[in-house]
Amino acid sequence: MAILEGRNLRKTYRLSRRNTVEALKGVEISIDQGEMVAIMGPSGSGKSTLMHILGLLHAPDPNHGPAPELRLAGEDMAALSDNARTRIRARRMGFVFQDFNLVPTLTALENVMLACEYAGIGGKQARQAGLEALALVGLEDRASHKPSELSGGEQQRVAVARALVNKPEIILADEPTGNLDSDRSAEVLALLREFNREHGQTIVLVTHDAEVGEACDRVIRMRDGRIRDQGQRAAAVAAPAMATPAAVAAMAGPAVATA
Amino acid sequence: MRLVRDLGRRKLRSALTITGIMIGIMALVVFGSMANKIDALVKGGSTYYKDKVVVSAKGGYMGLGGVLSTKMADQISALDGVDVVVAGVEMLLSDDQSGVSMGTPPMIDGSVADADKGRETFQINYATGRALTEQDEGSNVAVLGSDLARQFNAQVGDTVTLRDVQFKVVGILEPTLTAPDNSAMVPLAAAQQLFMKTLPTLVADKLDVNVIATSLVVYPEPGVDPQKIADEINASISGVTPMTGKDFDQEIGAATSMLNAILIGIGLISLLVGGLSVINTMAMSVAERTREIGIKRAIGASRWRIRREIVIESAVIGLIGGLLGLGLGYVITTLGNDAGRSSATILFDLTFGTAFSSVAFATILGATAGFIPAWHASRLDPVTALRYE
């Protein structure tokens, strides 16, 4: 079943009056629930733009031809207001970025709890969820450290914890291993892989790294603003959906025990 | 807590901005307290002169200056609509009034107690001791205003020297914030004696000490316009200047409201400068945090939330600056009043209203100043902001 579907996605950026960049030239994409998909392609192929549209950070251009379609769990997302898109980002999506992008003045736990706050969860509940998420990425003992006191790999694991703390329907990761050495890179990738396998977390990631691509269920290849290859779906993508209470309990259970 | 950390991120800049606000609020508090004091003085005068006519010798002013005669009191009493006339003798406590003086100078004020027959409505309360009575005529006793009592360091029962004559203190007034605070009230006969000594011998020889007066306070019958009485006095008696409450308000009120406007203006200008520096600080802060704002927007912070965060932060800058400014202003006004006490010059009256409105104003100013950078921050595109270096 498709969790995220897009059709006729176009995006043109206007850099100056005469200089426009056609970043996406009509893309059709479908991500199944529980899939871990890599989007690969050379620089300027439009993969980041596609990621921004899938993550509702930018809206697709309203086309002259066939209208753009974008559905999350069947709901239309193509023409939402900024506020509505922000709300969905906060409650139903998780983001991991190349530069970790933690708030420097906040501790690891506070960074994770920030995502709870934006999703409308506060107080003890947010603290509990934040600690559980940190435990899942193996950083419960680093909860009160500031980003500057953490290594790059640790920072990215905090970012992963922040992305999954609200049990999102989908996690979008933009070059999540791009700034890490190969050991740390493998660590973060293994972490994402584990969430996908064990909890059925749907993950879409953009990457340059062929090894990362290989570790995913499917690789979508882009070039010049178009998708060249939708990739082969893995035979079996079967795991409980992340958002079910049973999955949540399963996810939290062992982590709390180890903490 | 998070907010304090955000402010602490650029300690020097936050401290400088807070200092800017602090100085502005300090100026507002100090000048505002000064204006309060002047207002209280004027209001006291205005209340005192309401519904009565004060007659001075021509060229004299508010009972100071030329010499009148208590016989004129009888003349005025005979006029239509006049209820009671009280003769009084007023003089400066000391001839040396050099130096700048704010408010009213220390005065000696002599009149026969209860001569007004209950017509005086100006409220005077006694902190200790008693009021003068008619029976005090002939003896050297005095009731001191609160500031004067502090200057003499006098208690009830002590003896004070007024113009080289010893007076026994029988009562001390509570502060009125206006003229009586700086006055010594004595029986009429005693004041007449003191006044005689201030006159050149040649002049004094021709005067009968028992009829000397420097002011005549005329109480109209209920319902009679004091202006009508003043006109009557002008028409029938020469060599005197009658003054009504309206005259007082026009002469003194206009001058003081101008002064107040200048004082408050100075305070407001310093605050405007402080407010601009808050805008500057917050705009810089937003520019520095562009990327952080991008992160927050990307992971689901609404525009409203980003705006709120920045507006609250700048309101807190205003609040801290306001509280520090109030503290500094309090210290300055207190030290100023302590220093002025020895010469019975109380310059400042820091009221709760002034304190509260200054701090509230600083906070609102901070929040308002933060709104422009906040608006800018909330309009940032999350993707662009994330790439910002």
C-alpha cells in the first residue's frame, strides 16, 4: 500500500529575472508503507527538490498541464496552506538532515523534545518520549549534553531520535551520512535500517553514497529533474506499522529495559 | 530557561541592549518622580486656593511682599458675599534664599487659629502633637511641617529657633507633599513680632505691630463665585492684589505643565533610543539564527511560534532593562531626597504608578521592537534558511 504518492510534480526556481532553474520536470513517485527507499542521482538532478516537496517544505508548482498530485496516506497535500503543511510536518513526518541541524543552545534531550512540543505534546509526556527515543539510538546517557559536546555521529543519532520521537508515518532523510566518516556512516545507516526492519518505519533518503543505496530496499535514480529508474521493489516488505500501539510498545519496551 | 540561554548566547550584546533600556527607564523614573513632586505641589496649591481669594499687597505674591493691615479685613468682611476673612503674616524662614530651589521655600506662617471658623477645607493631619489654638496667641509655640521638622531634627516638646526667636514645638504635620511640609505655623502675634524685625526701623516705627498682615484669606459665602469677590476687592480697595484659584491654576499650572512635558519628553527620547537598540539586537540575533529558525520551521514550528519566541525574548530584554532602570532610578531619587533633606528640598516623589508604568512601558517597548525582526524571521523559507551559513 502506498503511503506517499506524487504525480506531475514540477518545480521551477527563479534565481533572478532571467535565470530560472527547472529543478523538477514532472515526476511520478510512489513510496509503499514500510519501505526504505533511496533517491540517488548526480548533483542538480532534482533529488533534494523532490525531497523538499515530499516533505512538504515546498509546494509543487501548479502546472499549466496536468495538475500536481501529492498524497500522504491517501490525503491530498498538493494545495495545502503553509500552516497546514507545517502541522503535518510536525505531527506526521520526521526529518534528518546532512548537517545534523540540532539547535546549538539546547541539550540532546531538549532537541528531541522540541519535536514533541511542535507536535503538541508537552511536559512529562514529552520528556518520557524524548528519553525513550534517545535510548533507541543508544544515547540515553548523553541526554543532557549540548550538540557541541557530541561527536558528529552522535549528533546525527540525536537527529534520528528527534525524527522518530513522534512516531511519524514517514521519515525523510537528506544525505544523512553525507558529513560522517565511513564508520559513523555505517552506524547511522544501520540504525535507520533497524527501525525500518523491526518497526516497519517508512524511510525515504537522498544519498550520493552507493553503499547507502545498496542497503535500501529500492533505489530511485534521477537525472535532469526526471526519474530515470523507479527501481525494483524488494520481495517482502512486511512489518507492523510504526504508529500502531503494539509497535510503539515494542519499540519502547526493550529500550526502557536497557536504560 | 531556554530563553535565558538564548539571551546569554551573546552576553555582551544583550547586556549593552539591556543597559540602553535601563538608562532610558532610569531617566523616565527620575524625571517622572520629579514631575510627580511638582504635580503634587501644584495640586496642593490648586486645592488650597480653590474657592477662596487670597489678598496680598500690590506687587506682592501669595502673601509675600508688601504690608497690609488687619483693618482691611474688616473692610473686606463688609463686602457682599464675603463670609470670613483671616488675616495672616507670612515670611520666609530665612532671608538667604540663594541657590536653586525646587518647590516652595521654607516659610513662617502666622494666623489666629480657628479664625477661619471651620471654612478651611485643606486637609492637614498631625503626625504628633496638637494643632495651634486661639489660646496660643501671645506665646511662642509652633507647629512644624514634616520636611521642616526633619531639617531641624525636632520632636514635639523641643525648642527651635525661627528668625532668632525660640519657639516650642507643639505639633508636627504629616507630609502633604505640598507647601505646608516646608512651613512653620505660629500664632499671629508671634509672626507679627518676627515680621516687624525684618522691616527697616524707619518703616517699622510707623507701623502698629498689632495690625500687621501680609495676606488676607477671604472665604466667600457658599455659592458665591470667588472671582466676583476678587472683582469687588479690586474695585473698592486700592493697593492690593486679590488672587483666586483660577489665577493660581493659570499662572502656576501652565508653567509646571510645560516643565513636566519637557521632563517626560527627555525620558521618552532616551527610551526611543533604547527601543531602536532592541530592534537592532533582535534583528542581528535573527540573522545569526537564520539556520536555527530553518531547522525549527522544517521540523514543524509554525510561523506564529517563531514570532512568539522572538517577541517574548525581546520583551524579556525590555523587562530586565526596565527593572534595572527602576532600581537605579529608585537609588537616585532616594539618594537625591536624602541629600536634599538637610535643606528641606525634596525633589522626587517616586510613586507606585510611575514605577509600574515605567517597567510596563519598557516591556511593551521591547515586545514592539521585537515584532519587526520576528515578522522577518517567520517569513523565512525553511529550505533557504537551512542552507544559510
